[in-house]
Amino acid sequence: MPPIWGRKIPGRNKHFTGRENLLNGLRESLAETTTAAVVPLPQALQGLGGVGKTQLAIEYAWAYRGYYDLVWWVAADQPLLIPSALAGLTEDLKLPSAGTMGIEEAADSVRDALQRGDPVDRWLLIFDNADDPEEIKPFLPQGSKDGHVLITSRNSRWSGVAETVSVDVFSTTESVAFLRKRLRRDVPEDEAVHLSHELGNLPLALEQAAALQDTTGMSTDEYVRSLAEQTGELLKLGKSTEYPHTMTAAWQLSVHEVETRMPEAAEVLRCLAFFGPDPIPRFVFQRARDSGAKLMGPILSNPVTRSQAFAELGRFSLLRIEPETGTVQVHRLVQALLRDSLELKQQEAFRHEVHLLLASGAPTDPEDIATQEEFTFLLPHVGPSLLAQCNDEPVQTFALDVVRHLYRVANYSSARSMAEEFLRHWTPSRTDRDPNVLRLRRHLGNVLWQLGANKESLDLNGDTFELMREVFGPQHEDYLRMALTYAANLRAQGRFRDAREQDEASLAALERRFGVKDPTTLRAYNNLALDHALLSEYESALELQQLAYVEQSNARQGVSKWDVQSTWNNLARVVRLSGRHEQACDVGEEAYAHGIRELKIEHPLTLATARDLSIAKRRMGDLEEAYKLIEDTHNRLSKLYGPDYPETMAAEVALSNTLRQLNRLEESMALAKDAFQRYLKTYGEKHPFTYGCQLNLALLFRLRGDAEKARELDEKSHEGLLAQLGDKHVYTCSSVINLAGDLAALGDPAEACELGQRTLEIVRDFLGPKNGLSLSAAINLSIDLRAIGRSDEATTLYEQTMAEYTHMSPTHPERVHAVEGNRFNWDFDSYSL
């Protein structure tokens, strides 16, 4: 066996027959190269369902395993699971684990290592049932001479990506040989040929026929007669199919035999036809007792009957049982034929059974990250089962949980598409005032907000907020949760004071209704702390944030890891904003480690924590570490969520600021310009964050020698921030401090001095004399006073200010900057809203 042999590679089919030409041709195509520069193309086995593409791939892996040092199987019918499947190779390839670097990055590192041929150059990757070339192509290693990719698919579009090998039905000779091998007896030639022709030489149909004969002892001749009778019945029905009627009859014969031997197994099979074609987790059936499923409940709730039914279906090759993954699977062609054989009312009944089974089989807490694997198995069955069309309360609750789970694991695009699909089906049959419709609208509004679709989210949530007040009342839990969401919309609009007012009202209501330690109440504390920080009220923000973090981190139930991560990072941020940079690094390091450990490194909350930690490191003067961290964070966010995702935009701002401090001004400017345009598009011209990005641009213009342009931008920023936030705000004061710097650079120290004196009074008044912003304003004013000849005043102010710096370490970059007598400039870093 190869040193690395994937545990999910199916066992060798002892009944595999024929296909010698296909196997030999496939091997030659994979191995053949004319020069050292030629790299084998991926090979795609393409053909009709049931022709044996997967079996051919399995046989190739076993037959040629001696040519490879690594053979790995990837079930590609669930694209969401492909990164996880590839990431499973990290240990074998001596790469950092997915827990260290994230699933997506781990999968990329595996692909890249295989491309390089380091440490394994002879490898085989098999992507089974890969229907969509566009979704699979990014995972295919390219450029390896001795590494091979094998793909099975029904999709003919693979011809544009890979060397396509058409897999057809058996030849008659192969069919006869297969039947004799499968039945372990010398079937007469004429009977075997007759049966093969009747079944169109389709391997899956032949397997079904042989399984039935082998299990029941029926002769081939008897089977052919039964097949003819069944086909006649089908022809009378006049149903059209892409396969000959005899093939449909073959499956019906198997189903009828199962029905005779164990009717419960036949019922289970019909139910399985209404799941998706992907593997179905067996825990769905194990949790069926209280599902309310009238047809399946009594059968599946009995563990003995359930196991017997699955075993019986497996004996007739109507079901594939995978013990390692805990799943069962029915071939999509068998599913289609079973569905077509039922009357409309029967179809509706079995489909509803699937809805109930999915709902009862789902984890009880969709926001628990630990349930991600279970939801991953359930999600592929939501669409095919037409779950959106079901109006039952428990099923709609499950649908809401699906959206909530996707939101919590940051799969926002899928959360949005599913929520919108559910809403399209629920609204016509109900009203906008229906409780579940309102809950769904709230979840959709959350998703839109996370995606940066602020206007859409505000419009939807504003309407939902008012409807919930009317339907639920102002003290209802759903209404109070909606109030927290609406406050987030207000923050996204730049209405920070309105958001604080709304969160204060929500917190008071939640404390009255549920108490201080309730999980929703603690979320309200976290949100209110954010409001205070956004209004530069750092000490009150810190008090609220500490309360929220201590209570959440000590809670035994009801508080998710997601909540703890959000509050922990917000605590680190407000510690930094209050001027305690070293402590911010300490808290931020712990929070970042928690995010990597509990949510994984690619989760947006972990990446937001990394961004804030990089800013704290930058404030402490550790520019190289800050740059390394923020560059990696920005790259991950860009790749995973795109450039217009709010967290990606915030990371771009932080990266630009770090590059500026590293004196890489051109790179910093390019990012700052891009960030400004994205904030302008996402948040609008008058949002404080947009003015903040303009502030960063102005600073870069001055540092690059264009002080006039810097002055123009800073004046616009100051005017806008003054109107939005007032004069007692860090953003507003930062804009004035930088504007004074522009005036000094333009040779007008007197005007700079006058502006600096007014600013110093304001900053000291609302932040205190020892705040970093106050100290920097004083140092800058001393420089401008000296420039206009008021040296005594300058010296006195400078010495007084340096005396206030004693609370900082002598090596703190701000203190060192002041000792050197340099002018301070202030930049803007974005928040998670």
C-alpha cells in the first residue's frame, strides 16, 4: 500500500468486471508525457448516471496504487466539504494543521505542496461526483509531472478543464462476465445476454438485478420474465424516461422484493428518495422518535428495525452504507425513479417526512460552533427536499436555525440565499405579520448588515422593528433582540448617539425582563460599550465592557464562544483606546489565541481580533510584528470574504497605516485610496468612518510633499466630523491636530498655533491632560509656539507636558517621539460595528 492511503477510499469492489481498455487508456493518459515540460492534465471520467464512473475510479486507485506514494479520495458532491477533505492531508505532508492556519488556508497549502511535489511527488487525488467545474477547479493542483488528478462527473463541461474520458455502459461481453462474477455461478450465455440487453448493459441496473437474484435465489430466466411483466405495466402508464423502461422495471422488481421481505425497509427507501443525493447522516434517523413523522417515526425509532431495514436495502444494492462517516446514500438515479413511481400525494407525504426528520435531527443550538459538522451534513438536503415550502412550525424553526448557523460560522452568502429563498415561500402563504416571517426577516437583516449592505439592512430591519412592536409587544424577547439589531443599523449609518440611546433603552428592558446575567442582556452590555467607545467615552466603555466580558466568560450556559470572542476583543480594543497599549497587547494576545482555538483562524471574529491586536502592537512600536499580522489578516479576509466585506475594509485601513509608519508611503497611499472609495460606497459620504479614511489620505499627501492637498482634505474631514460628532470627539480633534500640521508645513505656524491652542483646551476638557491625544496636542503646540518666536511659552509647555509622560514607559514610542521633539500626526482605524 502507498505510505499515505486515504481512509475514505472505498473498499475494492470484488465484483468489478471488465473495463480493461478504459483502465489501460486512463493509465496511459495520466502517465504519458512527451517531454519533461509536459504536465498531465486532470482526467475526467464523464458519463450517464449509473454507468460505473465511481467504480472505475475506485478500481484505478486499487489497481495502480503501487505507482503512488499518496492516494486521497475527495467526495466532491459537497463543495463546502472539499477544503476539509484536502486539509486532512496536512499532517501527512508535514504542513501546519487546519487548527493553526484555518481550513481554507490548510487546503491551499496542501494543493501548493502537491504542485511542488514536496514532500510527495507521486500522488493521486480523486474527486468523486464533481458536477461543477468552476467550483472544483480552484482545488486542483497544477504543474506536477508525477502527480495525477482523477475526476468523476456527469457534467460534460469538464472537457474544457480536463482530458475527458467517456465512460459508457458495459459491452455485452462485460455484462455477461459481470453477472457470472456477481452471482458466483455460470449463468447460461443466452440468459445473461438477454438480461444484459433488456437492461441496456447499464452497470447499476445489472448490479440491482444480480443483487436481487443473489439474495432471493431467483434464476436469471425467472428474473427476465418478471422484468418483462413489470416493463409492460410501466408501458401502460406511458411515463417517459431517459432510460429504457426495462431499467426502471429492474429497480421496481428490487423494491417489490424488499417490500415482500420487509415492508418497513421499502418505506424507508421511499423516504430516502426525497433527501438530496449527498450522504445522509444516520443521526437524523436515530433522533426520529419525537419527530412527528407518522410514516417513518415508528420504524426509525426502533433501533433493531432501523438497522435491519438499512441492512436489507444494502443487500439489494439499493443503499450504500458508509460506517466511517456515519452516513447512508442512495444513488440519485434510484432516487429519481422511486419518486416518479409515487403518486403526487405520496410524494408530498414522504417529502414532509423528510422535513420532519431533518428538523428533529438538527442540533438544538445552531449557534454552537461545535455543531458545524452536523449542520454540514444536513445543509445539502435543505434545497432538494423543498424544505422552504413547508409551513409546519418545527420545520420552519429548523429553517431559521439553518440561517442562524450559517450566520454564526460566517457563511454569509449561503445564509442570505437561504433566508431569501425561505422568505419567498413563506410570505405568500402567510403575512408580513406572521411570527416566523418576522424572525426570518430579522435574521436576513443581520446577514445583510454583516455583508455591508447597510441600506438594504436598515430598510428591512426598520420595517421589521415596527411590525414586531405591533405583533409581539415591546417586552417580547424577539422584539428586544430586534432592537439590538436595529441599533447596529444605526451605527452603520453613523448615527452613534441614536444607537446609544436605543441600546440604553434595550438594556433597561432586558434587565427588567430577564435580569443582568441573561445572555441577551450581556450582549446588550457589549453593544452599549461599543456605542460609548464610538463616542470617545472610553472610561465608561471600559467599565461596561469589563462587566460584559466577566459575566460572559464565567457563564455556564447560553453564552456562545462567538459572544465571548466578540466581547473579549472589544475589551482589548477599548483598553487600547483608553491609552493602555501594553495591556491591550496582553488582552489581545489572549483573545486572539481563544479565537484560533475555539472559532479557528479564518473566522471573521478571530480575524477582527487579529486586526485590533496588530493596531495595539503598532501603537507599542512593534511595527514588524504588526505588519506581519495585519498583512496576513488582510490577505485572509480578502480571499475568504472579498474586498467589500466590512472587516476586509477595516483590515485594509490598518494595513495602510502600518505601511505608512514603516515609511512605505506609496504602498500605503494605494491602499488608503482604495479604502476611501470602498467606505464611500458602503457607508456614504457623511459617515464618520468615511471622513476617517479621508483623514488618513490627507496625512499621506502631506508626508509625500503635498501639504496643500492635505489641508483641503483635512478641512473637509474636520467640517464633516464636527457636524456629525461635535468638537469633543477623538476623530474631530485628530482632524484639527492634523490640519494644524498642514498649516505648519505650508509655512503658516501662527495659524497652526491658534488652531492648536483651541484644540488643546477641548481635548484636555473631555479626555484629561494625561491622555495621549492631549499630550500630543501639547507637544505640537509647543513646536508651533517656538516657530513664531514664543520660546519661553514653548519651553514651559514642553516641560510640563513631558512631566505628564511619566506614566508611560521610557521606551514607549509616543514618549520617545515627544522626547525627540517631533510633531505628532493622528490616523484613523476602523471598528467592527
